[in-house]
Amino acid sequence: MKIAYISTYPPRECGLATFNQNLMRAINANFPERNSLAHGGFVVALNDSESLQHYEYPEEVKYVIRQDHQKDYIRAANYINTSNADVCIMEHEFGIYGGESGIYILPLINRLEKPLISILHTILKDPSYVQRIIIREIAEQSSKIIVMSQRAVEFLTTIYDIPAEKIQIIEHGVPDVEALDDNPVKNLSSFKKHRVLLTFGLLSRNKGLETVIKALPRIVAKHPDVMYVILGNTHPGVIKSSGEEYRDHLKTLASQLGVSANLAFINKFVSEEELVNYLTACEIYVTPYLNEAQITSGTLSYAVGAGAAVVSTPYWHATELLADKRGRLFDFKNSDTLADTVIELLDQDRVLKELKENAYQYGLHLRWPVVGAEFIKVAQEAIVRFDFSDKILKNSIVDPEILPKFSLTHVLRLTDDTGIVQHAKYGIPNLKEGYCLDDNARALIMALMAYQRSKSREAFELLPIYLSYIHYMQTDDGNFRNFLSFDRRYLDEVGSEDSFGRTIWALGHLISCAASNSYREFSLEIFHKSVPHFAALKHLRGMANTIIGISLYLQVYPTDEGMVKILSELTQPLIDAYEDTQSEDWQWFEEKMTYDNAILPLALLHSCEITGNEDAKRIALATMAFLDKLTLSNGYLSPVGNDGWYYRGGSFPTFDQQAIETMAMVLMHFQAYQIFRIPQYVEKMFLSYKWFLGENTLRAPLYDHETKGCCDGLLPTGINRNQGAESTLAYLISHLTVLKAFELEYEYNKYGSSQKMETC
């Protein structure tokens, strides 16, 4: 039996990496003829680095996934499917996979053609919508779900609605080693002649170590030889964000309480053999976590397996593992109760020995070879029962292999400390043309989407530039100017309604998904100041863009009845325009189709999602169908050209085709899918996006792989080679929308791409 393991893996310092390696060894230990881990299968390892060579992996790692690269997940699925693996075992923790809550893992498991066993290390009591979806989809794609506690089973069956028969408890494994008679740890200065309280693991603020330090003064007063040893590195994520701030805080606290001499840090990531030595050398092992939401704790399992006397807060795993006198519990953050418990145990050797013996005996059935044998049984059963014909699997509507790698290179080239320059000569910024509000609003939307997708530092650092430009262009009465010269001179007193509406859209987007509270508060201030101008809008596209921004705002503030009323009032002119103009052969809002056409049905889709307006929904669907028939009927997107527009009864202008038309089509179809859940909308979204890549009238790509910009349009004679902000941002927003849609592949594949197009 060959197994493909999907997880992090050493030398990456991660609890799941260690668990996965131990599981491989445990399974191989049941097959004496295997002389290396690689003989039992291989590992698909998750990297937290952009570089595939960041870690020097051992031979059993055959494939590496970069956490935030969606293509890597698909390629990994293909690698596994064409390998000699009989079954897959996946470790799951939300944080090790890319996308929102690790959603990038779903396309991988959706494509697997092997039985899958999933080990859930974290099961949340109050999951977000996306987290709940992810766990349910993992369960559906898995032959068996493995958890490590009864509480986990309860959560999965009651909160996630997963059938109990699909779940199996296999407790966390522990090292199959005994304590050394001559334990070298006891000779360390922090252990020698001390009664040691020990905590092990990666340091971060959620571990509650300050509770133990606050208990030390009372403990030391009764037992002066006590030493509290904190063993482990600071968590790599914490190091990146705040360095050793938490460790320094603990040291300062100990100094303030006068127990610095009774606190020792051993700042290293230890091997299992070393850890057992530490656990058997201490008097009491303490896990002082701050709340109950810990479904599994590997360090706690190791402590019990080593026969340590454990004192812990009553988080979920601890209440089960330490039952039947295998340990003691104390209340969260209660240093007094902890002090009482430790003093009692140190005063009574008999009670302390009883706890250790109870833990040791229970730990025997947690030894890794025993656990490995249980996993072998599960894997064998999964192989026997697996029927690939029962697995829902279709080719993805969105093909990630043809997508260029997302890059902000050209945006950064066009952006300075004022904002994004609106035009370029070829790929070079044209500073003579200055800046405009339209493009900085689009740039803000794009940067937010990029930051949401991958927490891009580059994107995050662009946000204040574009937001400050918007603020600078707002007039005292709340309206907005549009154009600014390169030397920062206003070039108009009042901007167009289009630029006004696009700015409200950008502000609404930022309010709905703010990267920080300060950005949301700033956006709200600008947004509310502009509200008096909503009623003065006369043009449909200005209204449409504003409708989208208001709808996004109302996703966060749905009880703002005044804004709901404004949304309805702005929606009505679009409805009236359609009713006044439409006929059997002309399902549109005006006598001509001009620019940014898909923005009109897109606005109605956003509006009806918030208000439930059936007329808005009906008209959105009718005008979408009309637009699709005109522009997608050739099997590729051919948007209305700007060279003359398309008048009722007139000829359809093929050129000049603009990138903002394509962006609006992409956004329109994706919004339609999100409302109606009909996969054909995703197909049309992707078909529209491919206009940028060459599936267009001239069969010429507009995306420039060299500059990472997008050309300004299709002309009768070829491509407009200038790469301004509007076209580049239209491409990037479309690209990010496609990536977002790809995350939902598991969902629309189930609905079936042949599903009939109909309203809900």
C-alpha cells in the first residue's frame, strides 16, 4: 500500500509537519520490510514561501505546493493521480492552505482520483460561512474523516451536519520511547536542583503563559526551588509580525513580580527524543491556554504519553484527555487556582506519582505504532470501498493553467506617491496626462481584491495612496473633482458622474472589506460626505456605479434604512429607462449601446440582492441575455466598439474594443453566479476574461507578459499598444475575479455546467 500525504513537512517548523512525519513513520513501522519512509509513499508538502527550494526536504517529499499559488494545487492533484499512490492522507488546518480560510485546497481534493482520508486538527465551534463550507466539502470528498476527540465528533455532526458514520476517532499519537535512566536534561542548569514546571510549544499570545508567571510568586513562596521552563521558539508568524515582543513581555512581567530567577526560556525547536527527556525531567507539565477552543493539542498528548503530571485549563481536548485522574484542571486565566493546584501536588508526592502513573498507562495506547496500525485499517477499508464513478468530478470551467501569474509590476510602475497615472506610452508612464479619479478608484478596488486574496504586502501599501487621492479630490461640499496634473494642480471643478459613481463603488468596496478599522472609518467619512449628491445624478452609468457602492456599503450596514431608501430611488430610473425603451428585439435601457454596457445589469444585480426588487432582477436577466447574445455568440467576447456605438436598427461596431467593457462583463457574470448559482454564468465569465488573453476578434492577446500591463484596446489595424491605468486595472480586476471564482469550483461543478439557465 502506497500513501500520498498532503501536509506541511519538516524541516518546516510546524506542528502538523511533525505530526505528518510521525504518522508516516508509524505506518511504516507496521511494515518491517520498508527501510525508508519513501518506500511507503510520498509527501506533497505545503510551503509558506514563494521559493520551491526554501526548505531542504528529505527524499520522501516529491512535490511542493506554494501556499498562495492556486496552480500548484491543480498540478499536485495531477501528480497524485498519475502516481502509484493507492490512497491519500491529508492533514487539515485552515492556516496552511491558501485563499480565504485555506479554500485553495478544495480544487485539489475535488480532482483527486484516489480515496482520501482527511485528518482535521482544528474544528471551530463558531465557523465562518466559508470555514463551514470548507469542512463540509472536505467531508464530502473524503472516504473517512479522522478526529482526535469526542467533542470533535459532536461539532462535526451538529454544527457541520456531517454523518457520524463518516467520522472516526483516532487519538493523537505520542512517541514510542521510554525515559532514560540517565536523563541529560536533568543536568541542565534550569533543571538541576529545581522542581520544574514545564510548558512546550511555539510561543504566541494565545498560549496564556502569563497565567503561570502570575502564579509563580505564591508557588515560589512555598517551594523556592521551583523553576518555570518555557521550551520552544516563538511562532514564525509572530516573529514576522512582532518579533520577540511576547517573550520580552513575559520577561518583564516576571521581573515586575520578582520571579525572574524562577523563569527560564529554552528557545529551540526540539526533536521528539529530546522532548520526551524534557517531559520526564519536569515535575508538572502546564498548558494554560486562554479559552476552551482547542479541539486538539499535540503537546498535551505528548505530555500524557510521557507520563507527566499535567495541570491544564479546561479546553476541549484537555477535559477529555485528563479525565479519570490523568491530570488536573484549573480555570482560564485563574493564576490563584493554578497556584493552589501546583502547591498541593508539590506537597504530596503520592498524589503526584498517581497522576503520572495514570497518564503513562493511558499513553501506552497512544504510542505511534499503535496509532499507525489504526490508520492502516482505515486506509485499507477506504481503498476497498472507493468507487471513482461515485465521485463528482468534471473538468474545471476555469482553467488555471492558462492564467498568467498575477503581478502588480505595471501598476507599481504607474503609481507614485500621488496616485496612479492615467495614461502610458506603450509600457512607460505618460506623466504629461496626470491623474484621474476614475483610475484611482479602480486601483483602490484592485488593491483591496489583491490584498484579500493573498495578504499581499505590495497591495496593502498601495491602499493609502489611492484612498488619499480620493480624499484630496473631494470638494468641501462632498462632490469630487476628477483630473489632477502631474504637478498636483486641479484641472476641473467638478468631475463626471461616472467618476463620482466609480468612487462611491470603491468606497463601498473598502467599507465592505476594510483591511483595517482606520481605513473603514476614513472611507465612511468620505462616503457619507458625498451622499447629498446621490439624488442629483442624471446619467444611468453614474447611477449604476453608485448603486454598486451603496449595495456593498449595505452588506456591512444592512439596518441603515435611509441608505436602503436611496438605493431603491437610484434603482428606479434604470427600471424606468428599460421599460420606456425595450421591445421584443431591443432589451436595453437606451436607444443605443455605448460604453461600459454590462455595468447597468451588474448594478441591478447588486440592487436586487440587497432589496429583493423583482423588477430589478427581471430586467437584469433580460438585459444580460441581450448583451450576451450580441457579444458572446461567436464563441468569444466581441464587445460593443467605441467607434460609433451600437444604435437600435444600426450596424454593430466591431472596433474600438475597450478593456473596461470586458471587466464589466466578467464582474456581471460572476455576480449573477453568486446570486443564482448557475454554472453557465461562470463559463461566460471565463470566456469574457479570455478576451484579454487573445480569444477575441483579432485573436491577439492584450495582456503583455513582458510589462505585466494590458494594452488599451483592439483597433481595426491591430492592438493599441499603449498600456494605461484603465486597461491594466480592468485586466487585473478581471483576473482577480476569475481567481475568486476558481475558489468556488467545488461548488459549481456539483451544480453541473449543463444546468438550465433560470431564475431562482
